[in-house]
Amino acid sequence: MDSFWDLFKPEELIRYGGLALLLIIIVIENGIFFGFFLPGDSLLFTAGLLCYLNVLDVDLAVLEAGIAAAAIAGYYFGYYFGYKTGEALYKRPDSLFFKKQYIYTAENFYKKYGGIALIMGRFLPIVRTFAPILAGVVKVNGRIFLMYNILGAILWPGVVVTAGYFVGSVFPNALNYLNYIVIAFIVVTAIPVINNLRNQKKTKSL
């Protein structure tokens, strides 16, 4: 990669590290608190598109299965981390890679949707990273966590990777507009999180 900023470019990441780097990023972004800034949905969409175009030389089913396995592993890491650190995480000072506000965002989302948040959160940045950590903090039953973890891990690539693959099959020149597609993905998936942050600020100001 040519620069640090290539870390935020899904196509560059996949071209540079292939499937191995893709899966490593999925593990980190799905439960390790400093991985929230890494691309998630846009990375999966790009992987699906590059899979169709044979830039990523792997079968679609294998790609989705690998991503699902990596997502499950990431959630379990987050759950274990939250289970062991507990309330200490709320006392952790803010830093470049950690903001307590992210925990509160995931907490509100979890309170609103319950265990389903572990599935829905897969499709939302920040929430995706901190939802399993919060599940560990509140010590969600292991069997329940396993069920929601597996369901979410299957649905997430099943929807997003397949969407990228489908777009590649319908629009052969989609790769030329990939930057715009990625930006659109980031904006759309960030809207619910931004609204949640705004509502929290309004609540605190009252």
C-alpha cells in the first residue's frame, strides 16, 4: 500500500492482502474496540464485487463462509473482553482509538432492541464493534449469544457480499465507480448511528 490512508480503502486492502487480510480485518472490526474505524460494510460489498470480477480469486460461497466465521470469532473476542473487563470499560479514559460515547451508543441500541441488536448491529458501524463487548459486560447467556452471533454472521455477508456480487454482474463497469459506491455505503450505514448520537446529546442537554 502507498499510504496510511489506504487502510480506509476497501479495494486497496483486498488487492494488497487478499482473502487473508480481509478476514483479519473482519475479526478486528467485529469486536476489538480499536477496530471500529476499519471499513466493514463497504469492505464486504467491495469483496463481493471483486469476487465477481475475479480480482478476488475465491468462490462466492467460500468467501461468505469465511467472512461469517471471521465475524463469529470477532464477536466472541468482543464478548470475552466485555465479560472480563466489565464496568472497568466505562471508566477507561478516552483516547484516539476509544471513546466512551461509543459504548453508550451501543448500550442504547442494545436496550432498544435486546438480543436482536447483535444481529442488526452487524449492519451498523461502531455498534457492530461494541455490541458484543456490551453483551459481555451485561453477561448475556452464552447460548443466546451463540444463536444471535451465528445468525448475524450469516446474514451480514449474505446480504452485503451478495449485493456487491450482484452489482458486478449487472454493471460490469461498477469498479470504475467504486469510490462513489463506498462513500454512499458509509453515509447510509452511518445515518442511524449519527441520529443516535444526536438523541443522546439532546437527552443530556434537557
